[in-house]
Amino acid sequence: MTKFKTLLSAARLRTLPLSLSGIIVGSAIAFSQGFYNTSIFVLALITTVGLQILSNFANDYGDGVKGTDNEDRVGPMRAIQSGVISDKEMLRAIIVTVILTLLVAVALIYVSFKDTNLGYSLFFFLLGIAAVVAAIKYTVGKSAYGYNGLGDVFVFIFFGLVSVLGSYFLYVKQLHWQTFLPAISIGLLSVGVLNLNNMRDVLSDTKSNKNTLVVKIGVESAKKYHFFIILMAMLAGVLYLFLNYQSPLNVLFLISYIPITLHLRRVYLNKNTADLDPELKKLALSTFLFAILFLFSFNNFL
């Protein structure tokens, strides 16, 4: 495999739908309230894609140099692990991705606030820096939070709260407490994907001293935790529907609960954590389906 194809594989494009879900939901709420801006929507999506690719590159780099990616790993082979991409080449890819992502983020901030809200502009620029740091520090460095059981917290904050509430604020320039409910849904579903990943990799992570939450509490407790966060995510969505119901169209996003419920059944019946690998993609795509259907549930584009 060529370096380009290996780097493209390291970008893990299959993870992008999950990362875009929060932007779509936050935008959907803004659209439903009469705030529509194509430039904000497109730039927010591109910024999020950049942050997700950055996170994937950083994870490959961090786990690669630490030796976490080894023959015990269940998922697809990583770029540094394969030997096709060196750690220095991956580091250069990370730097380029950071620069490009921040440039798009600056454009997004300017389009949203222009020169009339310098305080908001500065806040969102610092938020962008924080997102970049969080993407890198998950596995990179001695204090990598992904190695200390804090990955779930950061995923909930950035994939859920920051993504949904931040994108909503870019349009509306204010927050409403009800917006926290779908933000909680996306955040917890995203944590569910990470929890599946950590359950799948529990054996290799234990050997590599990567102390994820699953390593700390054990697989059985992690399954109970998984059920709790997914059910809470679904409940938050139902509560938002109850508070904002206006027509039968609003219930459309509940269709996404069907594959999510089937997913919970498969996790319940699972006996070998290595077999959970396909569930990552299924839950990620179910979350994306939730976001797309949520967009159409509260916006009549016809």
C-alpha cells in the first residue's frame, strides 16, 4: 500500500458521519427557528471533518509510538503499526491538518460574527484551540487522557455539548436550555461508540497499560454502563420531542431508535468482546441517522 493510501486509511473516513452528527443536530434546531446560513453550515462541517481527521491521525501517532497498536489489536491495522508511515511523517500530517483546520475555523468564526462580536469571536477561537488540543492529547504525550479513563468525558463534551450547542450558537448567538437535550443525546451516543471501541480492545489495552474506563471497571460493568448511557441518550431525545411537538413529522427521528435498540440486544448477547467490532460502525451510523432524521423532523423542506 502506498503512503498516500495508508495516510488516507489513517484518516479513517468511516468515523466522519459520527463527528458530523452534532453539527447537523445543532444546525437543525437553528433552522427550525428561522436561522439559516449555508456558509456557516458548510464551514462548520468542514471544520469538524478537520478535527476528526486530526484526532484520528493523533490517535494513530500516540498509540503507535507507545506500542499500544500491536499484534493483540482487534481492529484494522494502523498506519504507523504497518510500517508504511513513520512517526515523523505522521507528525507532519498532524501539523498540516492543524493549520488547515484552524484556517477554516477562523473563516467560520468570521462568517458568523464578522467584526461586531469580538468577544464571541475570541471565545470560539479559543474553543477551537481547545478542540485541537483535546484531539491531540487523547493518546499523545505522557498525560494522554485516553490512557487515564477520561476519554468518555472529553467525547461527551466535544462531540455532544460543544458540537451541538456551539453550532447552534453560531447561528442564533444565544443558547436555550432545551438545546442541551439533543446535545446530551449526541454526546452519549458518541460515548457509546468509544465504549464499544474500548470493550473491543480491552485485552490489548490492558497489556499496554492503556487504562480506559473499560479496563478500570471491567467488561461486565462496561456493558451495564453502555446500556445506561444509550438509554439516557434516547430518553433525552424523547424529552426534547415532548417539549417541542407540533406535528406528526416531529417523531420521524425516532425511527433511528430501531437500529439502536437492536444494537443493545446484540451487546447484551455478546460473549466475546472482539466480536463487538462491527457494532462500532452500526452505532456510529445509527447516530448519524438520528441526526439526519432529526433535521427533517423539525424542518419541512418541501
